[in-house]
Amino acid sequence: YVDDSFGEAYQAGEGIEDLIERFKEHPEVGVPLYGPLINTVTRGARLKKFYLRSAATGVGKSRSMIGDACYIGCGSMYDNELKEWVNIGEPQATLYIATEQDLSEVQTMMIAFLSGVDEEHLLTGTYEPGEWERAMHAADLLKNGKVYFEALPDFSLQDIENVIKKNIRDNNVQYIFHDYVHTSMKILEEITRRSGGVKLREDNILFMISVRLKDICNQYGVFIMSATQLNGDYQESKTPD
């Protein structure tokens, strides 16, 4: 009995010259993410890659991810240092999957990022001179941009995959931001069913979700970013990893 499901082995040097030549013509870089350091670390949002950020609760995982989605999906943003609107490149179809926010909560964060107007001013309707015009211009950018939104408050692995596949098909999405990887009732039910009732630790379940997201990257040729929340031990950790 022979199981050929993994295909055949390759000689390690097969096609190596073509590979080197391809990188010379088309370097392995993706569209830029927002921030002065992140693109040096990651070489941008590269297709078929999965990036996972980890941070403590309340430090801005969702906001930074929303900023990245707008940076890729909208054509320009306001620069508070230059005091002018700057071009940030051709908009690319981007999907933001929310797990805890509704559309209006995400929209105010997007407008704040694009316009440079403090979100508090948007929520209270109190604008400083020039901010109202910037907020309305950012709203136009968002309406004419390529950022799509889906809400998945209680999700399973299959739900995540279905939403991504639907947006690839309907909106030609290539850049996906999933806010953030955590357990849910549907996830626990799905994992328990698949594991035959064997109980798994939460970190193992989160790892399985991450592996599935990476598989989707490879399968559909898209970029996915998500995040995890650190537990309380990070404050005492001698070797943060």
C-alpha cells in the first residue's frame, strides 16, 4: 500500500536558476503596511503569507489592523505632519473581518485614521477648524475605496473560510485582516466534534485556527493578518516570545 498524497520528492537544486532570476526581476515584496518599521521587518503584505500580531488587551490591535486595511484599500490619507493629503498608492481590494465591533464602530476608526481627526471629535460632533472638511473627504475616500467589511461575532473555522472565499469571489479581495483569533462557542463545538471529545488547551485551539488561516493563504493566494491577545504572564516574562 502506497500513499502518494504528498507527491514526489524534488532534488533540492531543481529550477534554482529560474528562482533566483525571478526574484531579480520581481523582488519578494508586498504592498506597504502602515508604519515606519513594519515594512522593513516584513517586506510588506506579501500574498500567500500569514502575519500574526500579539499584544495585551487595549493597546490597539484592532486600530492598527484597521489602519493597515485603509492604507491598502484607500488611495490617500491626511498627513498631520505635512498638513496635507498624501497619495498612498493604488487601492487594493481589502477585507476587514470584525469579531467584536459593528460597522459604525469600525467606520469611525477608519475615518479617524484617514483624516487625522481625533475619533473623540467624530463621536461627540465637536470639530476644530478644518476637521469637518477632512472627515467628509475621508468619508468620500472610504465610499470610493476598496475596503470591505464583514462581522463574525461567533465564528467557526468553516465560517471564516466561507467569508474569505465569498469575498474573493464577489469582490476580488486579496488582502484580509481578521480581528483577532480567539475561541468562541462555535469554535469549541467544532473542535470538540473533530477531536472526538478530546479536550484541547486554548493555545492549541488558537494554533489550529492560525494554521487554517495559513492554509487559506496558500490555497487562494491571498494575504491574511490576524492577532492574538496576550495573557497576564507577559508582564513578568524574562524572555518575551
